[in-house]
Amino acid sequence: MSQVIDGEGYKCRSKVLAAFFKKSRDRWKLRCLEGKQFLKRLTNRAAWLETSRDEWKAYARQLEDELRQLRGEQTPSASETGPRRR
């Protein structure tokens, strides 16, 4: 790889190069910031979805327990109804 000493090797003026490098740096920083923001949104969404899923699972379990309890109360025992006849 060749080294550049005191601007030798560049055909443009230093002012033009400085503007180009500044613009390049700014674009790179913007892309980096956008990537970080996107990653943060994904991380937050994943955490929210996990929390939401856990809440819904707990709610479903609660309803299943309630349903089992209600079915248990409604179903008469065999001793109450007597033997079945066909």
C-alpha cells in the first residue's frame, strides 16, 4: 500500500479533499446512527413481544384453570346420578 506524504499523490486541492472527506465521514456517521437506532427499535420490540407473550400465556393459563374449575363443578359425580342404564 502506498503512503501519501504531505498531500502528494492526490490530484485535487486540499480544500476539495477536506470537503469530500467531511461529507464521507458525515454519511458514515449517519449510517451508523441509523443502524444503531434500528437495532435499538428491534431490541425494544423483542423485549416488548416477550413480555406481551408471557402476559398472554399467564392469562390463558388462568382461563384454563377457571374453565377446569367450572367444568369440575358442573360435572356430577357418578354416585349422585346412580348407575347408568342402557
